[in-house]
Amino acid sequence: MTPNDSLLWRQLQAAGLAEGDCPAASAAPPWFTRLALGIAGWIATLFLLGFLAVGLEFLFRNEAAAVVAGLCLCLGAAALFRRPELGDFPAQAALALSFTGQVLLLVGLGEVLDPGELGMALLVALVEGTLLVLVRQHFHRLACAAVAALALAYAGGELRLFPLVPGFLSLALVAVWALELPQARHGALLRPLGYGLTVAALAVQGSLLAPQLLQEFGWHRWSPAAPALPWLGLGLRGAALLLLVALLLRRARVGWQQRPALAAFAATLVLLLTAAKAPGLLLGVTLLLLGFGAGNRLLLGLGLAGTLGYLSHYYYALQLTLLRKSAILTGLGLLLLAGWWLLRRHGDRLAGGDHA
Amino acid sequence: MNDARRRILAWSEQGALAPERTEAALRLAGVLPAPRDWRPFLERLLLGGGVLATTSGVVFFFAFNWAALGHYAKFALAELLLAAALLVYARAANDSLPGRAALLAAALLAGALFALFGQVYQTGADPWQLFALWAAAILPWTLVGRMPLLWLLCFALLNLAVALYFQVRTGSFLWLLTASRQFWSLFLLNLLALAGWEAASLRGAAWLQGRWLPRLLALACGGSLTWLVVLRLWDDPARSLLPALLAYAGWNVLVYGYYRRYRCDLFVLSAALLNLVVVVAASLGRLLLDRGGEAGAFLLIALVVLGLSAAGGAWLKQVTQEVRP
């Protein structure tokens, strides 16, 4: 317990929100420290794989052995992470062993089952999703969530449904982040899941700006029976953003029939229609609203970085001419500036006096 | 805000705080925005987004190089927009949001103007010269503007200019794989920027107290030096490794001395730890695997990396406990 912990706890007690003695201070390091240690774990994993490839090469020649060894490593790591007082070296070792085990397990299963590309993607999603729940370590869960989401995105591409993938990812991340506070007790699972989905959504959005990559996999084509697929995808993104706006209004205790709510929904619909040809901006706005609404500066930063990254690569997107992109961005920009002016001039009226 | 958030969510996870009270607790601690906090945020979002989108649209427009416009008309349009942005800045209140947004727009439009100049007159200038000139042109505004974002733009342009300068000299992006003056240049450039920023921030000006920009600069310094050391290891170590290693050691001493002892910054320390792991792994890899990797060598390196990261992690945890009051 630290002085600031104690002060905050007393404030909560005074407001009737907490009872009893102040709990012990959380020892969790900040996100960038966990990221650095996670990356170090990955570096160790590469050398462990080298050790296995050279010293125990039969593991890579015998699929069954690879599956068994991979399973043992993953389950062993999961068991280690469940120990309450795990030392730093065992924790790092368990992380590296789990990553190594996953590579072995997936390579082995791929050889044994030979499921094809779609099947392999679903298998990866299943294995990573299972480990996401089993292994109680933040960076590990984040990595599993991101890989599982990307594997499902790959499966979506194989099914010629890639235009729907960004929308589904947006819906999933809004749903998960919306649960963070009401289900705070499960924060150790929800937060890394949320970040993993966020990373995957940003990566998928980035890939959409590289049509040659999509052509490589044949994902730029979809069934002639579903010509409206891109619009459906846009609809899903819009649904995610509208859902988020609705949740934020509820959290602020603003009724949906009230003026601020109507203005918020109207503005969201206008943004959706205007940004239809620059959909990456919708993801950026979603993350910025999520971050601000939950007091999560990391999410705010990811939203800002994602938006800036999207804009800088939008220049190279070949689906539209530069002139059209210029018109879209200028139109969107002027609309946003008009919205800013309206808010400054008529914000009090829109807020109805008491809100905002 | 982040500390209170972390504490409250940790208490909820432990069960010390009832789940239905978590939101109220976060609100009390000022973590969740009150309804009145949304308006300033949305104003900033709309203004910032509007300026960024409009300026990007203008830049794209000139890149399209609309042939129907004559040269004079193109320059008139670009210069008019630039003048309008500067006028808004001049008339806006000191440090107001519209003023800062207008100055940022002007800085971006200056780049569009230089690009247009290069397109129209076909001066034969190399790409790095555009970015260098752009950075030089906006430097006075950056000094006056007192905006970290504008400084970030300036530093990014200078880094890009240096990178493109060496790309021109080697002919492709293979310069990434050839260790030499480019990474020294990037390291020294960012070190100078970082030193200047930290020195200025010690004077106490409020706008210099944010940590995100010096952290990015420290990341750039450490990253370029680490990459230099790694490339030297695999290049011609006998001749050129020692200066890189000495610089790397000096950088780590500086990081420890300033960011641990004087102005504790966990972000910079975490990045330095990761850089150290990379350098140690690369060094051991060069030493043990160069003549044909044996299994034991891989295992030894893996164990060293695990041990180093575990020890570093334990140290960072200890520093975290000291820093979090």
C-alpha cells in the first residue's frame, strides 16, 4: 500500500464506494515495460526454436512428436503462470516456452491434419483462442488475441468475405472494451483481448491500403452473388461506431431522445457517409472515442497513431485517383470544421443546458 | 489519471471493489470524463480532424498536378491557403486551439508549396533537399509556436532528410543493411534534439513538460545506435565495432545517469533494456553461431536472453515501486 493508494481508498470510502482496509498496491508494471519484456521473450523464443531445430531436429521431422512437445510446452507454461508468486526468470522462461510450444504445435498439427489454408487459419484461431483463456499473462494474452483475430481475418479472406472483416473486428473491439468496466473483475482477460483486437484491426486496416497484397491472396475478389459486400462491410463499421456512441451516451446518462443524443447520432451518420471511401478514419475515430470515454490514454494514442498512419498511406492507395482522394478528404475536412463551428456556436443549445 | 485508473481496476480485479461500483469510483477519481468534459474533447477532435483532413486534401490535390491550372494559378492557390492559415494564427488568441491548428496547417502547407515548386520547375533537386528545406522553413514557426506536435513534424522531416540523403548516395533502401555514417548521423541528430529538449524543459515551461516527444527521441537514439552496433557485428568487427560499442556504452551510461538517477523515466529505461537484450543476443550470436550453429549455442543464448530480461524486468519493477508514490 502506498500513500497515494491510501488517499484514493479513503476518498472512495468517504463516497461510500469502498469498505475495509486499503488493499495492497498492484505490482503490475506499465504497458511499455510489459511490451519490452514480451519482445525479449520472443527473441528468446527464436533461439529456443533454433536449439530445437538443430539439437532435436526429429521434432520437425516427426509431426506427432512436434504436437506432443508443443502441447507439453504450452500446458507447462500455462501451469507455471497460474502459480501465485512466479519469479521473474521463470515468468520469462514460461513466456518463451509457450511461444516455442505454439510454433511446434501448429506446425505439427498442420502436417498431421493437412487442413488447407482455410482450415489452418481456423486451427490457428482455435489454438490461440484456447491459450488466450488458459495462459494468465498479459503480453501472452495480447499476442494470442491478435494472432487469433488475424487468423480469422485470413479465414475471412479465404472465404471471399474480406470486405466484412474490418467491420467485424470493429464490432468485436467495441464490445470487448464496453465490457471492461462492468466486468472489471475479468479485466485480466478483457484488457489484453481488447488490445489484441485493436492491434489486429489496425493491421487489417493497413493491409486494405495495399491492394497488391490482397490480390496476392485473391481476396480482392468476392462472389458475384454478393456485389453489396463492401457496403455491408461499411455498414458493420458504422454499426460499431453507432453502438459505441450509444454506450457512451448511456454511460453519461443521456437519454437517446434528448438533443445531445440526437445530435451525436446524426453527426455519426454524416461522418459514416462522408468517410465511406476513407474507412480507416472510422477506425481511428472509434479508438479515439473509446480511449477518451474510458480514460485510457494508450487507446487514445493508438487511435491517433492509426489515423495519422492511415492518412499517410492513403496517398499510395491505388483504388482511387489522387483527385478523388483529395475531394474526399477536403470535403470531410470542411464538414468536420463546420461541425466544430456549430458546436462552438450552438453547443449550449445542443446540450440542452445541463449536459456537455 | 492513468495511475488512478490502474489502481481502481486492480482493486476491482482483486475483488476489493464491487464491480457495480467500479464506474462510479473511476468517475470520482476523475478518470472517466464527466458529461461537461465531452464538449472540449469533441471540439478538439473536430478542429484537429478538420484541419488534418483539409490540409491532406490540399496536398493530394497538388500531387495530382491538375494540368488545367496554369503555374501561376497553382502557386496563387497554395500561397493563398498558406497566408490564410498564418492569418488565422496571427489573429487567434495566444495558445488557443484554433491558433495552434492553423499553425500546424501552415507548416503542412509549406511542404505542399515546396513540392509544387519542385514539380513545376523541375529543379533536379534530390528528395532529401525538399524535406531539409521544409524543416528549415518551418523552424521559425516551430520556435514561436511552442507546440510539441510541430517540433515532432520538424524532427521527423530532418530524420527523413538524413535517411533520403544516404538513400540517394547508395541508390536504394539497401542502406538499411549497410552500417555506416547514416546511423551515426541519425543517432547524433536525435541525440542533439533530445539534449536540447530536456535542457529546455528543465527551465520549467509548462508546454515542455509532456514526456511523449522526448521519449520518441530517446527511442530514435537508442534504436539507431542499437541497429548500428548489430550491423557492425556482422560487418567487419575488427575495424569498426569499437567506436559503435563505445558510443553504445556511453549512451547507456547517459540513460542510466539521467533517466534513472536524475529524471526517472520508465519508458526510456524499458526501451534501453530491450536494446541491451538485442545487442547481447546479436553479440552472442556472432560469437557462437558464426562457425555453424550448435544446439548448445542456441540454448545458451536463449538462457542468457531470458536471464537478462528477467533481471532487467525485476529491476524495472523495483524502479516502478519507487516511482509510483
